[in-house]
Amino acid sequence: MDGIVRYIVFKLKNPKAAGDLLDEYNKKLANIGANPRVYGLSRIERLARMGYHRFDFGNYISFYTIDDQNSTVFIVRIFYKR
């Protein structure tokens, strides 16, 4: 996420868009913190079988897994949608 924000700020010269995207991302993380299963499993069947959840924010998709035993959520990957 840090790299995405830096790209938007420095390459695209749009710090407001970067801040808005980061705010949206942090709200999604807060939702996950309150309820890790708030967002559904991946639409990709293979990833869903492996327990990967997903959420969208801005033009990005984030995949995460849940470790119930340790009460931990791992953000695995963030992809640009296009």
C-alpha cells in the first residue's frame, strides 16, 4: 500500500487522491478488524477454496486470509483492477 500511495503522490502528483484512497483502505481494514469475515471469499474458485477473502477499494482489489487460531488477518496482495 505504501508503494501505491507514493506512486499516486509523486508520479501522478495527486496527494489528495492518495489520501482519499488510503482513508478508504483504512476503513476497510477497520471493518476487517471488527469482523474478519465481513468481506466475502474471492470470486476465483481456487482462491476461495484456499480461504482467500477480498475487498475492493478505489481501483484496487485486496486479498487476505484469516488465521482463526492466532486471531490474525494477513493482507496477502493488492492488485490494480485494470
